[in-house]
Amino acid sequence: LARRALEEIHPGYTDYASELRLNRLWQDLDAHASEGTTEEELYLALVRIVAEIRCDHTKIELSKRAVAERDSEPVYLPFRFKVFDGRMFVDAPGQTGLSRGAEILTLDGIPASIRLQDVADLISVDGYTDYVRWETVEASSEELGSGFDHYDPILRPDDASVSVTVQALDGRESSHTFERLTYPEFRAITSEARRRNFSDPDAVTVRDLDEKTAYLSVNPIVNYRTPVDPVTVFEPIFREFK
């Protein structure tokens, strides 16, 4: 079903990957799935295929079950980070006591650069704008929280803690073990850029400039993640204008 949808509907299905390449990926998935597969394995396989299409508007959604589990399962890192030159640096330390700017060298004994790259390979981008992968790895409103925290727990299911090796700004290295966070706890570390709707309380504002002129400001126009009825939002405003 996923293959038919992409082949028949996506206008740029073979713009960046040959039909032969994509057919081979689908055949590999068929062969693997015919022997039995988990939901997580199927999800990652579909994500890898979609990444080959190189369209940022084409993504595989987590199941509703998996999304709901993110609110109760502690799989998120207890800090926010930035990526520079494929390396992980603490941006918002949360309650870890780490310093902003410290480099995370390893996560559970694996070089952070390897884990970052493994996630970056799954990120969908438009055409050859590969440089934007790292922005999604750092933070994303579509991948829950960040590309890293969205995909890494599926790639490497870990327990409720994470062990890190950190290099401080003075060059000294230290090891720490932290408890992982749930999605709501992770979002509380710092304000997370999220996909907003024009139904949000501060998204639509109206000001009277003079007796004959009013100013209507609509901040976001997105309405597909948590859709609302635009008539409900705008009809009272235009009734007042009239």
C-alpha cells in the first residue's frame, strides 16, 4: 500500500533516486517482512525508503501507539544539544549540571558522532539540501522533539538511563549517568519550536488603527497537524469588521 501510494501519487518519486534503486529497496523490504517484522523495523525500513525520495514533505508517521508511549516512556536525552561539524555540544543542560558548550563524546559507549550520523541518514530533505539534516537532528516539531530523540530510541532501544562521556570547555573529560526523560519532560527543558495553528490564542491578533482601518495579523497559516475549523476562528473577526 505504501509503495502504491508513493509510486502513483508522489510527483517527484524518481527525481533523485532511480526507479531501479527504489524497486530494489521495496523488494528488500518485501523479503524481510515476509519472514516477520516488528512495527519498529517496518517503520525504519519505510523511513529509509522515503529518505531516498528526497522530499521534506514526505514522511512516515509513527503509529498512534508509539506517539502515545512517548508521553510515558523515558527515552529522551535529559539535555538539548547543537551539532557542529558532526559533533554534539550541550545547548540547554536541563537538570544535568552540564555546562553549555560542553561536548558529548560518547553515548552509552558509542561515539556521539556515529549516533548523530545514523539519525541524520534517516532525515528527509528537499533535493540535495543535506546541510539542513542537522537542524532537524537538533530540533523538530514533526519528529517528536528532535530528529535524534525521535529516531535514536528506535535504532538503539536502551534502558531508562543514558551514560555519557563529556569534555568540558577546559578540556577535562568526565563520565555521567543520567535518567532519560519522557516527551513532556523533554519539552520542558526549553521552549520547543512547535508547529502552531492559527487557532492558538496568540496566533491571530486584531488592532484598530483608526476609525476606518483595522489590522489583522495571522502568524502561522499551518492547519494540518491539529486542524481546526477556520470559520470558527475568523468568522467573528470579519463579522466585527463588517
